[in-house]
Amino acid sequence: MSFVRNVFLSLLLLLFSWTLRAQYDTDHFFFRGQLALNEGRYLDALNSFSIIIRIDDSLYEAYFFRGIAKYNLGDFGGAESDFDKAIELNPVYTLAYHYRAITLSRMGEYDRALEDLRRAIDLRPSYYGLYFSRGVTYFLSQQFEKAVEDFDRFIMREPKDPDAYLNRGASYLFLGDTVRALKDYDRAITLDSFDPEGYIRRSRIYYSQHRMEDALSDLNRAIDLDTANTFAYFNRALIRYEMKDVQGTLADLDKVLSREPDNSLTLYNRALILSQLGDYDNALSDYDRVLNINPENVLAYYNRSILFTEMGRYKDAVEDLTKAIELYPDFANAYMNRSYVKNQMGQYASAEEDYRTAQSKIAMYRSLTSDSAGRAAFADTSRKYDRLIALDSDFARSDFNDDQLLQNRNVSIDLKPMYRFVVASDKRVDEDGMPITLTNRYQDEKVDKFAGEVPLDVEISCRPAAAAAVDNSRLLEAVDRVAGNTGDDRVLFAKALIESDNKQFNSAMSCYDEAIDKHPSEVFYYINRGALRAEMIDFISSIESNVQVLTIDNAGTAKARVRDGSSSAGYDYSEAISDMRKASMLYPDFPYTYYNLGNLYCLSSDMPEAITQYTKAIDLYPGLAEAYYNRGLVLIYVKDREKGCLDMSKAGELGIEDAYSVIKKYCDTE
């Protein structure tokens, strides 16, 4: 009876799959995908175009539109790959060259972007949008005169586009022509008086010309138009500070931080003002946050050391000044200040040494020509380092990486869970409501046969284990009774699944042990027991607040730590690894076993072996999205960011939404 049931289901599945291919034509998915793009639902768009590609991988427009979706999700490498494919399928597809150029420009590949734009212009010289994009690319590559020429071409054809004037004005500004820049900003505002961007840019020119009232008026107008524009508030804070309105300055900085709590430049400026007001505790708090976000901010260490000195915390002041010197060895003022603090501590010999070093740095600075003086700016004892920092070229030219608008990138990233058999969900469609036959679902006769023999509706999945949503006590009693009467190992397996959902790990483990004793060659028993062993370790460690995670800081440095910041508890995954190894020997062609091994080796801090196991899983099943995601994490962890980001792109393409969060944090080259 079971054989007939399985054959019937197999035939039904094949028939259903064939019918779906006929029923869901590509036009339907093109409509869905383009609608999602227009509405900004980029993940939905990506999924629709991925389905089209699985149905027919010769449709170049599907790759093109999926590339646009990936671009808007921050996956520039994945977007480039899709545009490459579109061009491979249609070498005269102008739009693909255009958007690949935009993507390459976003990645800093300006020469390649300009070459693509040249090809696109050769194909369609009357498509004036190409000149706008090339103007932007010239601007980003600091070829400002060429940028102006291309914006001129575009404006001749489109004289009422305010963005073109804003961009040409910015190009003039970098060429030092503030008169033309101001004229272009005026024109942009005339064309669109409801766009705050024109007012913000014009205010920057007024600020540089010390026309503070005009600058303030423009920024007030920008904020009236867009009350959530943090850049307008930031710039108004600078104007108010110049106008001696300290409370107004703090109010604007607070407004920025209410929306962008990890805006390091704003935190830094607020810390300076609070220091000047004598609010040392809150100033220290802001400096601490700045350095947590950007641990290489030299000025934050330097100015925090001044606070420590004022508070008599000399040891802390020396530590900060030492760090500043490590980051910038020519920082004469840091040596001078450290000399003073050491004198206060009675360390006279060391203080004298620092003083002599400072004098030598100052002498070196004075001997430099004006062309190279910028590199030794911190040897200039006449310069003050407690002024507010604007987005000005003077600071941008310094050798420090302040990362002015850096968001907090110290995040913890969890691996996607292991695959094992679980009680099946009721879902027969994916998150978009599409039948699962159109998704990347691994087909395996052995899995289907085993699932049909278990007296529960089961599936193989990596979804996190959770307590049963309904009271399953009666089901557990029935299964327990059958297991006791028959000793059937499949029933024992079913009981273990229910007990796992109830977090009764010891009982579940006993069931797996007994099932394996009765049927020692059943591969799936070992997989589930190994996964349970790992889950038990994670459960115990979570109670102890010591769950180990991968942490990648703002500089891209990978670290292993536990959630409470203490050292790793050193949990032993060897038994779980042993079970998975046994499963791989019993069934060497099953990809999920190697995926699970990848997780276990990662948790055991054996990253090279984890990468090897994930690769085996992907070789066996190229559609295993979680393997790409986890391998990508590990590769980023071991500082092979380029390969890791490619894996993340593939994971996102295969449907893992979390991949795009990782891509935006670690794969954006800008």
C-alpha cells in the first residue's frame, strides 16, 4: 500500500510540475517583477525574475531586470553579473551597458564604467541619459572638466532637469568656480523650488562665503520642505555654531542623532560642544560611542584625552594619547600633551623623551614644503583640533579615516541553522504564494521514501526549532504507546521529533539512540541526532549567555566572541561531528550532511574545514542557498571578502533575504 501511495504521489508531482510550467508563462512573471520594481519591492522583483530564469535562461531581459533589483538591494557584484549575462545574450543591449556602467561606477570601477558608457553611446548616441550618467562618472572619478562637458550636452537637450544643474554646479565647485556653481544651484532651485537638495547645496556656498544669514535661511527652507533631512539639520548646526547659538546647535545635532544614532561625525561634534560647556560625562559618552563605531578616529582619542586630563584621570589620558600616536606617529601635539600628563604623574624621564620627540616633529613639519605640509598637519602646534568638523575638503585631505557618516557596523551574525527532519508545516506555497514546485526545492528519492515511512507528516528543513504551536500531548501519548508496543524505529523517530519541538532534549536523544540501535544503517537518524546534539549545546550556552557568534567590526576585522563579550566557553561539538561523519559515509551524495558539517566545524572554530564542507554541499546541490550564505559569512570572517560577497550575492539570488543586510554592511565598496 505504501509503495502504491508513493508511486501515485510521484506521478502526481510530475504532472503538477509540468502543468505549472505550462500555466505560469513568463509574461505573468515579467508583469509581477516589473510591478514590484516600480513599487520598490526589490526582493519580490528578484524572486519573480529568478523564476523566469529557471523557466527559460535565454531571456536576457530577465537578467537585466534582476540586475536592477540586485543593485537596489545593494548587491553590486550580483548586479554586475546579471548585466554581464544580459550583454552576453544580447551584445547590442544598450540599457544593459548603461546600467552596468552605473553599477561599476558605484563600485569605484570608473574606467570600466566609462568604457561601458562609450559603447552605449556608440549604440544609441541620441539617448541623452547616457551623457548624464557619464557626467556623474566623470565627477566621481574627479574628472570635473569632462563632467561639465557631459552635463552641458545633457542640458542642451533637457534644459529643465534640476538634477543636471545640481551636478554641474558641484563640478564647478570642485573646479573652484563658485560663481558658476552658485548660478547653477539658483537655476536648480528655480526649476524645482520644492526640492531641499538645492537649498542645502547653495547654503554650503553661502557658508564658505561667511554669508551666515543666507545660509541659515536656505537650511530653514530645506527643513521646512523635508523635516526628516538629517543632512540639513547637520549643516544648520554648523551655521548656528558659527552664529554663537550653542543651544540651537545642540538641538540640531540631537535631531540628527534621534534619526541616526550612530552618526559618528555628529556624535563627535556634539562631544566637542558638551566639552566646551563643561558637561564632561555626556561628552565622554559621545566620544566612547564614536570610538566604538570608528576605533581609528585619531581626533576622538586626542580630544577625549583632554577631558581625562581635566578630570584628573591621567592614566586614561596617557592611554588615549598613546593610541592617537599609534594611529598617527607624526602627531606632535599628542606627544606634547602626553609629556604634560606624564609630568603630572611624576614620570619625568618619559615626559622629557616625549617633549623632545614633539620638538623634532615640529621641526620636521616646518621644514616641509607647502605641497607636502598636509601630510604632517598634526605636527602643526598652531592648529586647533577642538573645532567642529564639517564636510570640508581640508579634513578630507588629511590622512585619517574618520568615515564621516559611518553607521555602526559592529554586528553579530548567526549562521543559518542545520538541516534535519522536522514535523512538516502546512505550507505548500512559498512566501510569495507560489507553489513550491517553482522554488529551489531539493528532490531526493531516499528522503521521500523515508518521509513516507514516518507516522507523521515530516519534511527536511533548516528552519529553527520552536516549541509546538498547539498542544501535542495526545499525539505524543499515542506515538509513545505505539513505540512501546511495537518498538518500531520509525515511530521512535517520530517521538523524538515531537519531544524536540517540546524542548525535551534528553527524551528526544534517548529515542534517537534507541532508533539507531534498532537500525544502525539509517542515515537520517544520525543526521537528526547530530543536529540535536548541536542544538542542545546552543540551548545550554544560551542559558549561560555564552552563545558564540561571528563578529565583523567596522574595519572588516573578523573576531570570534560570545554574546556577553567574555571568552568562549569552548563547547565540544565532536559527538555531533561524529554523527554527521557517519551519515556522510552511509550516504555520501546527500548535500545537507556536508552543510551541517560546515556549521559544526565553524562552531568548532575550524574555518578552513567549514569552507571545505560547505563547498562539498554546494557541489552536490548548487541550489542550497544556506550553504552559500554560511560559506559567505565564513569567508568574510577569514578576510576573503571578495569571495564571501559573491557567495552572499548567490544566497540572495536564491532567496535568502538576510544576505542583502550582510552585503550592505560588508560588500559596499564605497
